[in-house]
Amino acid sequence: MKIGSYAKSLVAAVVAGSGTLGTAMADDVVTTGEWVGVALAVLGALGIVAAVPNARVSDDLRR
């Protein structure tokens, strides 16, 4: 498997997790429920992005 398929999943997980954590830190306290939300956002992003296949590159774009 190519690194690109792993990279897109990791980037999606970092973006989802950091966005959720940023929202959770609005009151300067992160509760257990908010940590669960961060974990679910990361796992959800990993699962959804991994399920979507990469687009095929046409021969014209490979040159």
C-alpha cells in the first residue's frame, strides 16, 4: 500500500481531533466527555477517510 493512502487518513484525523479539542478548550477546561468527543472525532475521521478510495490518476496527469 502506498503512503498516500495513510497520509490522507492521518491528516484527516489530526484536523478533526485538533478542531474538536480547540472547541473543547474554549472554557480552558477539558472534561472527560470532551475527551471522548475528541477520540470519536479522530476515530471517525480515520474510518471515513480510509473507506473512501483515492481517485485514479489519468495518463495525461502522470507526465
